[in-house]
Amino acid sequence: MRRYAWPVVGLLTVLTYNSWAFWEVNGRARIFDGYLSEFSASNQPYSFFFRGGDLTTALLVLALVWRAVTWHRLRQASSRWEVVAWLGLLLFAVSTGLDAFFSMDCSPTLSEACRVAEETGRLSLIHYAHTYTSVGAQTGIVVSMVAAYLALLLAPPRPGRGRHVRRVVLALALVEVVALLIMMVLLVAGLPGLGYPQVVMVLVASLWFAVVGFDLVQPPPPASAGTPPRPLERPVAR
């Protein structure tokens, strides 16, 4: 049963990172016209619930990264793209953890006063720092997905489910990037509904973490995988 601990850790992020699904505790569906981070704004109801979801997700992903690092130390072998993928996940975990502490002061979508204060630079440094931590988290997700796909593409084919894993990673990466592009178009055009592509991005990201957890189930190859085994020495007759 212990071997399934890491898939469980990955699957838990589907619950913790998708706290937006409980938006009704906030009671304002209009908040989806802005960023999902506005659920965690300091002046919003149950902001600690949404911030707690981000913090828990960061800790879970950090645990996956820790497992991957120790696993690769035992393997003594990992491609450059694998390293980049784990660094991307580490960037996500650190940035999302900071997101939980650097929450927005208020919701610009729900409050005209907040929007004006944000545009005129009259909010706290933490409010503006949240933008950078959120960008860091999203960058980490995309980098980890793309790097993992390249690592799978360039690595020797795995027996069994290896090809299927590669296709799943590619599909998740494509959906994530398309949703990000849609959100950027809405942002540049000044259109509402930023939260809806973000919902897709968050859901896909949590599915990606689940894939990472299941991938860690596979037993690592021995450290001497690249060296042919030495023949057993025969006892010398006396």
C-alpha cells in the first residue's frame, strides 16, 4: 500500500487546488470575471479557506518534488529535461506557497474603489507582489509540463504505458497553454471572464500533479543500469 502514497498525494491536489469549486461560500459568481486569486483577497469572506487550499497544494507538490529528487539520487541518472521539469514544479510550489501569504488586499472585480486604488498604486506591496508570485506559479506549471514531455520524447521508450503517459502529458500541456493564451487575450482586450480559463488551467494543473504522483509509483532502475552485471566468480577448486 505504501507504493500508492504518492499517487494519493498527487490526487489530493485535485481537491486542494480547485477550491474555486466552493465559490458559493463567497456568494458572488461575478468574481469569475476577474482572477481566481480574488477569492483569497483579504477582505473577502472565507479568504483563509481559499488561501489554505493554495498552501496545502504547495506542500503536496513540494513533497512530490522531494520524492523525485531522492529517487533520482538513487538512480544516479536523470536527463536535463527531467531536471528542468522538477525545477518547474519546485518553482510552482514556492510561488503558490507565497501566494497563500501574499494575498490581494481586495477584489478589483467586485469593488470599484479597490480597482481605482490598484490602478493608482495605493494598495500594499503585498497586493502587487501577488501578481509576481502568481506568474511564477503558472510559469512553473507550463515549464514542468513541456520539459517532462521533452524528457519522455527523448528518453528510450518505456515498456507498457510509457507511450500513453507521453500522450497524456502532451494533451495536458496543450490544454494548459491554450487556456493561458485565451486568458491573456481577454486580459489584453479588457474583457471579463478571466476566471473561466483560469478554472481550466487550475484543473489541468492538478491533473498534471496527479500524473506526477502516479509516475513515481514505478520502481527506479538500479544505479548500475548502464553497466553490464559482473559474472559471478566461480570458487577455485583446491
